[in-house]
Amino acid sequence: MTRAVTDPDPAGAAEPEVFPPTLREVMVRPQWIGMLLLCLVVAGVFAWLGQWQLGRAIDTDPPPPGATEQVRPLDEVAQPGQYLPEPLVGQRVETAGTWVPEDFLIVASRFNDGVGGYWVTGQLRLTEPEQPTSIAVALGWAATEDEAHAAIERLEAEASGSRSEPVEVTGRLISDEGPLPPPSGADPQTMTRMSPAALLGRWHDVEDVDVYRPYLASTAPFGGLTAIASPAPDESSNVNWLNIFYAAEWAVFAGFAFYLWYRLARDAWEKEVEDLEDAAAERDGEPRPTAS
């Protein structure tokens, strides 16, 4: 609103003097009160999102220390086709099954206690599920490719001759490393990452078979290989700092909603004051100077 003061003497024929509104008077106008309510709703949504992020930033029920070293049945830790949750990466599990012949493959660029070498991997067809189910297993480490091939020959002989006899496997459950193309100039079939997805493309007899996304690094080696060095994973913090950062961002957004309302109201007030000053200058016959 604007305020007008008139000359008490009507004979003076003085024009009413109009005073500009204050910032507070502009802010309490209905349109700006409505805008404030809208900003309150937006800020409330941002605050809820920040609380949601903060609630997931702190694990209120973290696994106890050493939980990954307790051997658990495979089907209690993960299910076929599902990603392995972060707290369970490196969990020691046990399962049983039979090796599928002709599916023993080599993965290069594997280091064992800092020494480069090769892993021999196999497809383990599990015995317990009614639905045919397989998991990729790293059976052991070899220092040279020739040693890896010799181990595969032994494993093929055992798998072909005693396929009906299951083997028990205990090891660490580890997430898929993701496939990579072979190095330049190398054999196109060379694999340098332990990826069940890549192995699945080269396995036999996988029609209508469920496959685990993570792989199993066997604790005890097979086929005369060397045991894979697989230490216990580091104990992770129960605080997710990335989620805390996101929660802080939502708080900033909520504050910005109020600042935006204030800035828009102030701009409207400044424009109204400027218009009144221009009108007063024109009435007095003194054009208002403009910036050159």
C-alpha cells in the first residue's frame, strides 16, 4: 500500500504527497503471503528429502566386527541374478555342486601377494536348488599360463569322471569386476577381469540356468593350484559421508527457497519505490537523472 498525506488547507490546492511503502508492507500483501506459503511447501519437501538422506547416512544396525569371517550358506547371503550388497562383499560362504566340464577358463593379470599370474575359473552347478543354478568360482592361482592349462587338464579329467559326485566349496563372495576388452595385440579370448557376466558368454549348458552375479573365490585350491590370497575386507564405516553431503545440499535448497521469496519481494518493493520517485519527479517538473 502507499500512504498519502494531504494539505489540511483545501484552498492551497496542494496535491497529496504519496509516501512509498515499506518492505514489510509489501511482504504482507496477499500475493506475497501466497508466495511465502508456496515456498514453505517447497522448503518442506526439501527438508523431508534431506531427512531421508540423513536417515540413510548412518547405519544404525551395522554388521558386527568379523561378520564376514563367519562361514554362512551361500543362499542365505545372496540370490541368483541379484547384486551383492556392500556389507556382504567378501563374506565367507559355503556351497556344494559339480563342475561343468569344458567350462574351466583362465583369467589373466591376477596377483597373489603381489606376484602376477593367472586364475583358473570354473562353473559350479549347485546341487541344492530345484532350478538349475550356477556360480562362477575362482579355483586357484598359477604363476604361469602353462601351469594354469595343466591344472585345467586335471580338473577336466575329474569333472568328466566324477560328475555325479558334488564337491564342497568354501570361499569369499565377491562382486563382479565387470568385463574389459583384451589388451592390444593379445588373444581376443583373453580375460583380465573376473566377471561372471563375461564367463557366462563362454560357458556351455547354460540354457534355463540361473546364475549368481557375484563370484566365489575358493579358499582351498583345486587341481593342484595355489590358494588365492584373499584377506578379510576392511571394516567399513557405518557413516555414509556421501549421503550426509546430499542431506546438506537439500538443507541449502530449502534455505534458498526462502531467500528466493525474499529476493522477489524486495525486487517488487524496489521497483514500486522507483516508480513513485519517477512519478514525483515528473510532477515537480524535474526529470529524474538516469545513469549514462
